[in-house]
Amino acid sequence: MKSLRFLIPLALFIVLAGFLAAGLKLDPREVPSPLIGKPAPAFALPRLDDPAVTIKRDDLLGKVWVLNVWASWCAPCREEHPLVVAFAKRNNVPIYGLNYKDQTAAAQGWLRQLGNPYTATLVDADGRAGIDFGVYGVPETFVIDKQGVVRFKQIGPLSDDAIRKKLEPVLKELGA
């Protein structure tokens, strides 16, 4: 009976270690977003280039569009940015930037220096819109359909492979 008491904690340890080992093999970029298939969160945000102009989610209904969440302080955003610029040049889909928790002057300088692929950049100074979109960290990219429903989410920087094999097929399927 005494030896059985020692086996229970050992069995629990083995089960927990198994769950930990399985979890460590998961790719955090493959975490499914609870927003997929649901309406994009409502927002009304000022433009980076003209804070007097506000863009709302409802202004974008009726067209397929891409939302790219970025910040000037984000190293992976800098790595991703040339791909976003190239993507914008070869695709006829509006790309909106969501400048996340950034300084206005730094964000404007970053776009001047590296190029501006965005139809408009929205300012999310306090991060509230990012929270509503379930942003884990920047960069992240979303595709929203004509009805305002989130159809795709990329966690982390876009790569040529992700654009070609994931993003572009979703856009093609949506008729963009």
C-alpha cells in the first residue's frame, strides 16, 4: 500500500511531462485565431498622415482588404516590410497598416525611409484595437472579406512562402 502512494505522484509527473513535451513542439504561428469566420472588431481610428481623418471598420465594407499590424520599434516588422511593399506593388488589394503602440514621428519616419505600402495607416496608440483583434505581438496580418469577416491571420512576419502559399490563395478565393 505504501509503494502505491509513491506511484501516484510519479504517474502525475509523467502525464504532465508528456503534455509539456507535446506543447513545446507546437508552432505559435499556427495558433488559430478565434476571430476567423467572425466579424472584424469595430474600430474608429485616426490616420497616421492626417489625424483629423478617422477610418472605421464599416468604411471598409464591400471590399476585401488586408490589415498589417506593425510598429517602428519592431525588428521583425523591419524584416517583413520589404515583402509587404513588394506585395502591395503586385496585388490590387488595399492594405491598411495598423501602427501599434508607436510614436507618430517614429512611424512616419519609418514609412518615409522604408517605403509606404499602405492605402492608409491607422494609429493604435493605446493598443486597444490590437487587443480587440487578438494581436499577440507585432507583426501580424489579417485578411478581411467584403462583409467584414476575418478570413485569415498570420502571426509573426510574413515570408515569401507565407504570402505565396497562404495569403494570396485566400485573397484569390475571396475574389480580390
